[in-house]
Amino acid sequence: MKKTLAAVAVLGAFAGSALAADVQLYGIVDTGVGYSHVDVDGLGEDADSFGMKSGQASGSRFGFKGTEDLGNGLTVGFILEDGITSDDGAESGVMFNRESSLFLQGSFGKFAMGRIGSINNGQSSWAKVGMLSAFGTSDWGGNSAQLGSIFSLAGQWDNMIAYETPDFAGFKVFAQYGMGSNDNENESSSDRYYAIGATYNNGPFAGYFAVDSINYQTADFGSNAFNKNGDNVDDSLTVTLGGSYDFEVVKVYLGAQYFDEVKLSSIGGVTNSVWGSDAISGGDKDGKYDTTYGAAMKIKGYAISLSADAPLAGGKAMFGIGYIDGEAADSMSDIASSNAAAAKYADADFKRYVVSVGYDYPFSKRTDVYAVASYMQDQVDYVNDAKESREWEPSAYGIYVGLRHRF
């Protein structure tokens, strides 16, 4: 009896403390199954896979968040959010990899510090670019019309400072500065990150604009050939804009991005999943294909995303298309001069076409079921070791269904 009373007292004290600080446990569990087929365009054996998948519609996660009213209009709060894979229970990276931030909010806006996702990214409370697509930035099988397959997205950054203005007639402005890794934090040799952007929400219309950059010009990335500095090596740059309009019968999303000096690996999809895989490790038909540097090559160009969703049979139907037109960035000439294996990509061209359809049906406010089918076609023009022009056109299609629950 005494143990029971003691346990009740401890739980009561914890509950009182949690209520005082307004602490919440929250999360998403998203699990399903999927089939995909990858055609490597004669460079090896095509790949088929069927299995259980986690985080197709939303990354599975759990987190803690809380706030405390300091008075005088000031609020302090925190977010600790960890990504998991629900099919095997594993963590996806470091603890609280999605976000680990402390913030202060008031009439001046919101100021935060810690591990924070870029506004031009799909994860963390600061992520905004997902508003440009009906498919957002979730995986949907990896070869779908979500923004991560079409745009270069920035991910999470350690040691970041972020600021958000108050709402001005629907406008909000955001600024972020990532100090880089702990090894050489906030030094010219660090992979520092910069972003500034704005959102606008007014009735059926929502708009988004952002410019961001990663320090490549002076950063020290070690011996990786694609990160070495040179006369033509500049910081990366992306300019992203677009919006959506809700016509009630259908909501239309349009987004566009200009990118320069970004790694192809920063854009997901079929090429990156195939490049360097066992399926083509033996090279192309004449043994002159090198898989080591393809996904890491830096490119410049533009991308466009057009999508829509509409109410249908108690749920929501989705449709999306995307296109990328890119070429080797200027820095590739420097890289090619010192690395023979990378030279074949100094004048490479890259194009992508992708289309997806899907349906989402809610069982309740917190639980829904979804299905998505996608097709993606890539085209890479390059010169092989024999100085011959080559064209590689890998493609992929997939079907994914799943159940998502929020708590």
C-alpha cells in the first residue's frame, strides 16, 4: 500500500511539473509495403524489390516539446524530435536528429538555437518548402513527385541560429545561419549554411520564397575530389519560389527552383539509388562506366514541380509531375583537371521526368491510409574513359500503400 501511494505521489508530482511547463509527447508512426522496379538501362541487372517500408507519407518519429510563459509576452520553449524507422524500430541517425532546439518567442518574433532544419527542407518545425507540393517532401517510395526528388533541399544543420518575424498581414520572414560542424565550427573552413525566405498566407492563396547557400568556396572537406577548392569553386546557391491556390474543388501547387553548385546527391531519386550500386558496379557495356563520382557531381540548372489534390470519396486524390534540367557546374572543370575518374562528368547533362498519382483516406483525425504510384525517368549524358559520348537513361516505377497514425 505504501509503495502504491508513493508511486501515485511521484506520478502526481511529475504530472504537475509537466503541466506547469506544458510538455507534450507527440509523434507519427507510418508503416506500409511497397514494390519498386529499377531499370538500369543495360548497365547491369535491373532491380526489383518488395518489402515493408517506414515513413513513406510522413517520416516516423517521436518527440518532446514544451513551453513556459515567462510573463511580459515572452515564452521559452524547446523541441526534441527523433526520427525512427517503424518497420525495424531503429533510430535514423543521432538522437533527436530531426530537431534539437531551444527558442524564445515574443512580440519581436521567434529566435531559436540548436540542431534545426532549413526552411528549404522537409524536416523540423522550421521546414516550409513542403507547402509547394501536394506530395510535400515525404519519400513516397523514393522515386515520386515529392519535392525532394525534384528540388535540391538543404536538410538539418547543427549549431544553427534561426529567426522568424511576427506575422505582418499574412507575411512572415525567416533567416537562418548554420555555424557548421563542431570540428571547425563557425570558421571559414566549416560547411556553414545561410538561408533567408518568406511565406505569405491569405485565404485560398499561399506563397513561398527562399534563397539558401552552403559554404563550398573555403570549406575543408578533406580529400574528397568533389569538395576541393579551385578557381571555379563557388558556394552553392538555390532560389526557390512558388505557391498554392485552393479552388475548393481542387488545390493547385506550383514550385520552381534555380540551383548552382549543388551536388546531384542532394536531389533524391533513381540516379542516386542506382549510381554505385551492386547492380552496375561492373561498369557499362564496354567497361568504361565509373560509378564512383556520378551522384557526387555538382550541377546547375532549374527544376519545376506542378501538383494538385482534390476531395474524392471522403478522401483526397493527388497528382504531381516534375522536371529537372541541369548540367555540370563550373567547378567540375577544376575537379576534372585533378581527377581523371571525375573528368567524364565535366560536361555532363542531367534531366529528369517524374509523375505520381495517389489517394489518401482518413479513418479519423489522427489515422489515415494512403496509396501512391510513381514513374521516374532520368537521362545523363557524359563522356566515358574512351572519350566517347554516352547517354544513360535509368528509370524506376513503384507502388506503395501504408497506414499512418499521429499521436
